[in-house]
Amino acid sequence: MTRIVFIEADGTRREVEALDGLSVMEVALMHGIRGIVATCGGSCSCSTCHAHVDPAWVDRLDPPDDMELDTMEAAPGHDDTSRLTCQIKVTPALAGLTLRVPPTQA
């Protein structure tokens, strides 16, 4: 199990245990993280699982591919730290990954 930290839009910090191999989006849904909607179910065709990766972690993740970048254009408030959580797979190397959930999704 790998520990992932979500900071919800209201500032609530939620540390959860994640099964390796799942997407961060799946983990968020399993733990009821407020603000991760995941309308498309993880097919990278919406941006409702958007989150901001803590700057200390941005360069430690695999970079987003073109499909994710195109889809993320619809995410309100996206920036250089934005990722779609459906595109991040949990591995032991991500222990402590911290993400901030935006106040609104597309």
C-alpha cells in the first residue's frame, strides 16, 4: 500500500492508503475525496478528475502525454502543476504524493 495525500478545496487534508496499480483517480473515488468527480470513469475524455500536484512532486511523475494535455485544457484553473488523476498510476515510488483538489471541476 502506498500513502497518497489529498488536500480538498476547503483545506481538509486526507491521507489515504492506495493499492499499487490503481489510478490516483480510482483511489480518490474509493476514499470519497470531495471534488474528484471522474465523469468519464478514467478514459481521459473529461477533466473532472483534475488536481494540482504539489510542486515537489511535479518532476517526479511521468510527464503527461498529448491526450492528457489536450483534455486538461477544459479544466478550470489548470496550470503547470495540473494533472488528470486518472492518468497517474500508483506505485511505491509515489509514497507521500500530495495533490490539491481544485474548488471546481469542468
